[in-house]
Amino acid sequence: MALQIARLVLARCANQQVASSSALVNLEYAMLSRSVSTWGFRNLSSSKPSFCVAASSASPPPPPPNNKAVNTLRFILLGSVAVGGVFAYALFNSEMPQPAALATGQTTVKKDYGAVKKAIEDILDVEGYDDGSYGPLLVRLAWHASGTFDKADGTGGSNGATMRFEPECSWGSNAGLDKARSILEPIKAKFPWISYADLWTLSGVVAVEGMGGPTIPWRPGRVDKPSGVHCPAGGRLPDASKGAQHIREVFSRMGFNDQEMVALSGAHTLGRCHTDRSGYVNPWTNAPTTFSNLYFQDLLNKKWTPKKWDGPLQYEDNTKTLMMLPTDMELIKDKKFRKYVELYAKNEEQFFSDFASAFSRLLELGVQFPAATVAV
């Protein structure tokens, strides 16, 4: 830019006989050399550029230059060099915006997971829905999105957020989770850089913590799959009507041992069942929006009898307001499971520690995290 200005000025001054043709050439070459030096380019040819021409020996000598015009020329040339230098410095030292930022008009995209957590916290408590909280529903979403993992072939798990697509979104075991996904959509719109897979699992973590549970280690890095062709095979989630063998088959497929199976089952301390979703009805405990070891205490201390109704087999306490599923009852019928139920009923701190570890691992099954990804 500075060189073009200099050329125009020199050409005009040449018409006014400020300098000879030879002076014009030499001054233009000097300007090019200075511009090259100022902008930091290296390894250029030392010969004069091709636009340089020799002065005609037949030309008469020019009149002496006008000092005022020369001073004006010097001022313009020096200013042009300065402006060009600043422009070049900015060009070669500024950072190019990231592709994701171009869509938003920002120069950088700050991934503020703390802000996402806060947004999830703000929607947990809601009047008119179940027991006044979306928390249990979000825990179920995170659990079911992750509990499809198969260690044998590495398919399933939270990575991909494939519950957005058929056939997974229509599985009977996922009935009602469309509500969970829809209430997270405004947060996804506010923070478009976070994947659905990360958002769903993080919502479960925030929900547990927000309802008084332990701190769950969580790290980002999950990516979303583009279509339903990536949905895992059906039948991988627990069937509440089955026995101990089924429980072990489901959880061992993901790599969990008996203690972790019981710890993860402790999530039933939250929420309730619905006849229009699972076919069952009522909450497990009298505090369905508080994370605690009450589920294990009630399993052991209350008398549970089969509910007399037209629905599937479930158990109820003497108040007929609380319930347990057949898979819940298996935890106290099976000796290997029962010892952990007894442990957690007595020691809530141990339950919190074991649940946090197992739930964090559940949410990461099958995920290939970027190197050096840390918990947030």
C-alpha cells in the first residue's frame, strides 16, 4: 500500500519536473527496499525489480527541484511507510478467528462449562412436575444414554447421543425421556458449542449434586453422531421385571462388578415411576428429590408385599404409597448383592463415594477423550 502511494506521488511530481527519471527510479527502489526490510521478509533478490528503467542520456538536465514540493513529498513518503508498516505488523501478528467463531461473529469461543452447569441448576426446581424437580428425570436421561455400552465390541454408551434418533428414542425403556431432552434444548441453544452427549451426561451430574448427592467427576469430550445408523442394539438397558441373573448380565456387559451394580441401583432413591412410561407407579422413598441412602434403608426395614392391581408385578409398603420393582427386591434376595445393601444402609458416606465413582465411569464408557482432558 505504501509503495503504491509513493509511485503515484512520484509520478505526479515527475510531471512537475521535481526530479529526473533516474531519481524516480532510484527513489521507488529505495521505497521497496525499506518496505521489505520493515515488514520482515527475507531471501529476496538483491537486483532491482523489473519495473526499474534507465534514465535517458539524451534528456536535458532538469531545473532545480522546488524545496517545498520535496518536503511535501518526503512527508507523504514517510507517512506511507509508517502506515504500511503498521498494517503489515497487524496482518502477520494477529490470530485468525476459529471456524466456530466465524458463525457467531466472535474471535474466540470460550467453552464455559461452569455457565452450562449454572443453566442446568436453574431449571431443576419446577412447580407442577412430579415432586417439584426435573432432577430425577435428568439423572435417568444420563443413565439411559450411557447404559447401552457393550465392552465386547465397544458400541453404545453416552458418546454420540444417539437417543436423538430412531429406533433408540422409541424404545420402551426410554419412554418419557423426550421430556428430559426437550427441557435441555434451550440450554443447548444458548451454548451451541457443547455436544448433546456432553450436555446430557453433565445434566445428570448436576442433578445428583443439586439434590444433595456427592460430587461426580465429569469431563467433556463426547461427540454427537449424525444419524440413527449409529444407535446400539436394543435390549441393553435393565428390565425391571427380571431377576438377579439379568442384573448381572446387563451390568457385567458394561464391566461393572456386584458392588458397583448395587451402588448404581441406589439412584432409585430419586424419582418415581409412571404408568404411562414404565408401567409402574409411585416413588421408591418419601424423599424422591433428595439424594441419600434412604433407598437401601427402606429396602431392608420396610415390609414389601406384591401390589394388588392390574399392572405389572411391583411391591408396596404398608402405606401403599411407596413401591419397589422386582429388580430392587433381588438386591436383598441375592446374598452377594445384599451385603452391599446392608453396607450402604448403614454408611451413607460409603454409598456416596462408591456411587460417585461408578456413575462417573458409567458416563464415560466407550468415550475416546482428547489427550489431557481434565474434569471440570
